[in-house]
Amino acid sequence: VYEAYALYNFVALCLAYLGGAASLVDRWRADDHAFPASWVWGTCCCRRITLNGVFLRRIMQCVLQFVVVKLALVVVSIITHALGVYCDGTLDFSCFYVYGVIIYNVSICVALYALLLFYFSAEYVLKPFNPVGKFVMIKVVIFVTWVQAEIIAILASSGVITACPESGLDQSE
């Protein structure tokens, strides 16, 4: 859930830099800023986007959907793991893991694309705050925690590390 929380807080930080959502919308209106079209970033079809409060609300909805989806996936993963139908790391369609990965990847792609659109729409205003560096650092932290989890899973599956030994407490207590 940390990844979703960090992503949302990044958007909130960018909006705080800009003085809030209303201030950004007022600046868009005053500057009559056009949305940059680029084949490289997949914004070539976005030329006709009007930068206004509706656009900003949709950006926030796309980021917040990831927060909700990620939280729901965590809860469902815990439940399916307890029921024995999670099957972590297997491509078995009778288990939840495959569906969870698909849902997660679609959701994060939507959220990251919304962040890309947000950045391109407010780049000229955000430039003094260097948001790209901050975003890269957030993604590095998230990536490093994922790599750590994968290394632990590999070490556990190869037998290099095992579960913690019994604590000595009687389970019937």
C-alpha cells in the first residue's frame, strides 16, 4: 500500500508547490497554455485537451483509483492467501495471483499515465521545483523494496533461508 500512498502524496506535493488546485487552474486559464503533443510520450492525441478543473479532477481520479485498487488488492490477497488460493508467483488461472497482477498493472499504468499528463500540463510551472527528481526517487524506493522482496523469495525457495524457528511458546495457550 506504500506505493499507492507515495504516489498520491507526490501529486499532493506538486499541487502544494503550485499553491493548490484552484491556483493551478487559474494559472492555466491565465496563461492559455496548450497541451504539448508528442508521439514519444503518447500524448499525440491529447492536443485538444482543455486544461481546466475537469482535467485536473480526472488526473486526481486516475491517481486515487490506484490507491483504492491497491488497498483492495492487499485485502483480497490476504484473504485468498488464508484460503489457500493465492498461489504467489504462479501463472495458474485458478488462483488469485494472476488476476491480482493483471489488475495491479492496469491500475498502475493508468495512474502513471495520468501523472505523465499532469506533468506535461504543468511542466512550465513545476520546473523550479524539479519534480522529476523527486518522482524518480519515489520510484527508486518502491523498486528497491520490490527487489528486496524478490531476493527474499528466491533465497527462501532455494533453501538458503528458512522460516523463523519456533518461539518456544505453547500454541495451545
